[in-house]
Amino acid sequence: MGTVLSLAIIATAIFAAYALKKFYDRPYIVNFSLAAMLLLIVVRTLMLQPITGLGYAAIILCTIAGVFQAFLGVKSIKSSQQIQA
């Protein structure tokens, strides 16, 4: 399971890098892919036993950053819909 999550993190990071170049006009795609990657990192870190202080710091920081990226994605969708209307 850990290997699958690690590969999913790598695949999501590659997609986020690709989306950054390809979907420049739609930043919400990048925001949501980064949020998904951070969520996967949190899940992968939770699977580590024992979790050290650095692991807890990674969990806290990635959770905060993931929520922030999701918020930016929602904000980007709303602003792009207002421009189109």
C-alpha cells in the first residue's frame, strides 16, 4: 500500500507540473492537483510507524497547505465563472 501511495504522489506531482504549463489559463486545475498531492502526502506520512516530530510537522503543514490550495481552487473557479458571465 505504501508503494502505491508513493507512486500516486509522484504521478500527481507530474500532473501538477504538466497542468502548470498546459492549463495556465485555468489555475484551479493546478490548485486541486496540488491539494490532492498534499492529501496523499499526509496519508502516506500517517502510515509511517512510529511517527516522529518531523512527521507530525509534515502532517500539520501539508494539511494547512492542502486546505489553502483547495480554497484557492474554489476561489479560482468562482472568479473564472464571473469573467465568463
